[in-house]
Amino acid sequence: MKKVLTLLLLIPPIAAPFALKPYGIYLLSLWAVMTIAAIGLNLTLGYAGQISLAQAAFVGIGAYTGALLTTQGWPLWSAFLLAIALCFVAGWLLGYPALRVQHHYLAFVTLSFSTLVFLLLRNEEWLTKGVYGVSGIPRPTLLGWSTQAPMRFYFFCLGVLALVSAAAWWLIRSPWGRAFTALRENAIRADSLGIDTRRYTLMAFAIGSALGGIAGVLYAPLVQFIEPTAFALNLSLNLLLMVIVGGSGYFLGPFLGAAVSVLLPEWLRFSEGLYLMLYAVAVMILMAFCPSGLLGLAERWRGSTARLRKPAR
């Protein structure tokens, strides 16, 4: 049954672009890119329980790494490798404050890091071109297959998303994933059971940050022009919203949350100037009545249905 459900979930992302215009395909590509970044944040927040407002900074590091290298003629795979390495190291270092502070204090630390990266991107013109941004970012050609066309680039993003999803699925079900969950539930108890909470806290930040870097490398050729404002606090809050709305700690949560965050505002554009207000109201209602997100709501409904069907003794 689970295999059939998985196959059914794969049909819409594969079939949808054939019925859409270029802007619709762009939105699907953006969904795929943001889902990768949200998967990274879900590992850090949803599974390891470490609050982070720095994911936008890692998306920015990946985007500028990809943009600066590919505009100089470097292949995209080299940008992926360098972005993953930079974000992994930065995420590992950012994890050290998490060893001393928790909850909202940690949120302020990660917010400070995000602000620092934003200021570096804006002010270091010799490297990032500052507020003028980086333009003319090429889309890659893979073994003679050009991804310049919107649909081809979407399927390239979808392929990367599939690889990231498979790796995340394996990680969550490995001893590392179980250690992350134990760290989220009760760090003191996890430590008493012999789990190296220090190492797993650092790994949660490092791996989640590296996935943010991968998303950034894809984001740069998707929009083909980047500037610092795109990676400010708004993006971090939006990624946090994706994880929470979809369902923090659920594997499919980032997929659903990114779809809501990217696609729902577009579906509400029929209301013209009211669409952002309607989107905000919808999110507030969801969070008020189901703080565990859409997947949490579905699980709660399934549990209630099962109890109703259970015959009374």
C-alpha cells in the first residue's frame, strides 16, 4: 500500500509541467529548490530539535558560490562540491553555540549569523558585487544535454530533489536519524544512554546547512540573477514556515509546506490585492488549530477515525 501511495505522489510533479506555461514551470522549479532547503531545516529543527533562523544564509552562500563560479566558466558540479563544503563547515561551527544555549537564545544566535552573512553579501562588492548583484548566470549542460529550457531545468531540479530525498530518507532511518530524534525528545536522557549529543548536535547543523547550500546552487541558475536581499531574514522565516506548516519532524512535511508557501499565494491572486492577507489568515488558522502542521492534522484525523471504527467491548 505504501509503495502504491508513493507512486501516486510521484505522478503530479512529473506530469504537471506538461500542462503548464513557462511561469508555472518556474514555480514548480522554485518549489523543488525550496523543498531541498526545507528538508535541511527539517533535519535540524524537526528531527534534532535545534531552532535555526540561518537557513537563508546557507542558501545565499550556495547561490553566490554557484553564480560566481559558473559565470567564470566553472562547471556546476564544482559549485555543488564547494558550496556543500563551505556550508557544512559553517554549519558545524554554528552548531557550537547550540551546545551552550537552547530554544529562543539559539534562535537569536542563528539570526545573528544570518544577518552577518547578509551584510557580507551586500557590502563586500569586490567578491559579491554588492547591491548590483550577479547576472547572466548560465544553466548547466550535462553530458551534452542543455537545461536552458524551463522544463528541462525543472526536471534537473526534480532529479536533484529525488537524490536529496533518498539520502534524507536513508539518514532518518539510520542510527544517526534515531540519535537526532533522541536528541530532540530529551537531550539529557539521550546523553545518559550513551549518545554523543555534542557530535550529533553539530552534525544536525552541518548536514542541514549543506542541503541549504545545494538549494542555493540550484536557485542561482533558476532565477539567473541574484542579489543580497533575496537571502535576508524573510527567506529564513519562509523556510521555517514551510517546515512548520507541512509538519515538523515528518519526512513529507517540507514537500507539502513548500507547496503551500510557493503555490498557495499564486492560487490566491484572483483576489488581487488581498491575496497576501488571505494567505496570512490561512496560515494563522492552521497554526491556531493544528500547530503540528498539515501532516500532524492528517495523522490526528486518521487516529480519530481508527478509534471510531474500533468496536466497543
